[in-house]
Amino acid sequence: MVERVRVYADVREEASGIPSMLESMGVIVLREQLPVGDYVLPGEVVVERKSVDDYASSLFDGRLFDQVSRMADVYDVIVLVVEGSISELYRYQDRFKHLYSALASLISGFNASVIHTTGPSETAMLIESLARKALESRGSRVVIHRKPRLEGLREWQLYVVSSLPGIGPKMAERLLESFKTVEAICTASIAELQRVVGERRAERIKEILKTPYEPPGRKPRTLKDYVG
């Protein structure tokens, strides 16, 4: 008997029609409010779906890097699907250099795959194909990562450090082995951090740690370190 593919879809994706399209293809769709991503597939694969306009604007203002960083912390494979006509990007001609610089950082920094589709129908076909291929090569396990129940001090240390942008469990272990304490990591200089995590991650971590909190409703800060 052929095993049916299971996919988690964020409840906010219902309006796109994609979950229903997937079901018509024989995919079992489990609807939940996902912590990160729009779809979670077998084998630790996460998919984020964006329109061309949202893709461009989120690259420029840094939102996309925050999203991808959180996904990279917990999933092995990140797929960014951009829907719509690529010709729409021509409206950003005066910022093409920044657009491609940011895209290069996204791919090289997080090993994310960026795939273009013309709309929800093609996106559904892509997700179904990715899910089936992941099922064949990686197994049927589909996991939604949430805040774990932690007991030991070591577990809490790793959890706190791995919550930093671009830092997964393995990198958190390396940081703690190098700096010994969470406090030492937080007070380390960019030069000290980049010896372990690289320049861009080090700059991003220091920005998060040193930037004053701004209440909701205010314009988000621009992450210049990713688009410069």
C-alpha cells in the first residue's frame, strides 16, 4: 500500500486555496497555526510563500531574513516560493543592486532555495512534488517545532543561545563551548563572535542584543547588514 503524504498548512493559508488543491491531489493536509513557515513537509522541509511585492519589500526591510533565520534554526531545508510575474520586480530598478545582494545573502547565509511560480495552482503542484520527494528520500515524519519543555540547566542554556538569529542547536553548542556562559556570548564583541559564527551572523546577533525594544505599531528597523 502506497503511503499518503502528510503536510501541515498554516491556517492563514486557507484563503489561498492551496490546502484544498493539495487535498485534491491526494495529500493529507493538517491545518494548524504554524510557529514558522506556511507549510511543513516530511523530512524537516519548510515552505514560505510570498507574492512578488511582499518578497521584494520583505527583503528590503529585513523581515524576510528574520523569518528565514527562525526557519533555519529548526528545519533542514528551507524553500521560499515567490508567486507572480517576475516582471513586477522591474518597478524596483533603482534598487536592483540591493535586491540581488540581499538575495545572495539569503541563499549563501541560510542555504535557502528560492523558486518562482505563476500563482497558487503552480505552488500547490510544487508543494505536492516536494512533499512526495521528501517522503521518498527523508521519511514520513512531519514535525512542527514549538517551544520545548526544558528541565536541565544545559538544555536551557542551549535553548536560549539557539534562539539567537541564525543559530541552530549545533551552532549553539559551539558558542557555549567557546564562551562557556550565555552571559559571555551576550557581552562578546562582533570580532569575538565572528570567529565562531561568521561576520554576518555576528553583526545580526549584536544588533538584536543592543537595539532598544520598539513597541508594536512603529516602523520596523532596516537590517542594513543584509542588504549592504
